[in-house]
Amino acid sequence: MDMSRDVELALALAQGRPTGPAADEVRKRLRIYLRLLVDPAEEYAKHLADSRARDIATATVGHARGLLRDQHGDPAAILRLLAKSVSWLMRYVFQTQRQRSTGHSPHTGPAQATPAPPA
């Protein structure tokens, strides 16, 4: 499963007439990716310290959830919207994973040592 490759493929297909089995398969995979990413991305959004960034990320997650419910529309537009949503949610999830792996508490900065209880 290569999300980035499928995002690029979807954007390329959307330039033409994205109909037929190949485009259907890419749309299907992008929806699967959205289902995998939407909950972790929502967690990322909830914990952002900056209110404007939090509002934008929350709206992006909400839009992605809407795309999962909506199956109709212009095939090229839907393909582009799915691809862009997967791309943004991947960034959010990657950012959370990167912060955790570097010892930073997600969205708040370096992890703080828990103070020892008084003796």
C-alpha cells in the first residue's frame, strides 16, 4: 500500500477522464486510506495548541469524513478531493508520529519529565 503513489496517480488521472476500472480502483483505495487516517488525524487536530491551526485541521478532517459519505459527483473532482484529503491527513498523522519518535509530546513541545512525588 503506497498512499503517496496513489495520491499522485489520482491527481494524474483527474487531468483526463477518470472513468473505468483503473480510476474506480484508485478511488476505492483512496477511500480505504481515508478510513485508516481520519481518526488519528482527528486526534492530531484536537490536540493542536494553536486555535487557528486546530480549526483548519478539524475542518479538513470533517471534509474527509464528508467525502467518505458522498459517493456521487464529477469523477475528476471526487478523485482530486479524495487525493488531496489523503495527502493532508497523511501529513497530520506523520507529524504526530514524528513528534512521538523524537520524544516530543504531540503538539505541545518537548516531553516533560514527571516530577517525583514528595518524600
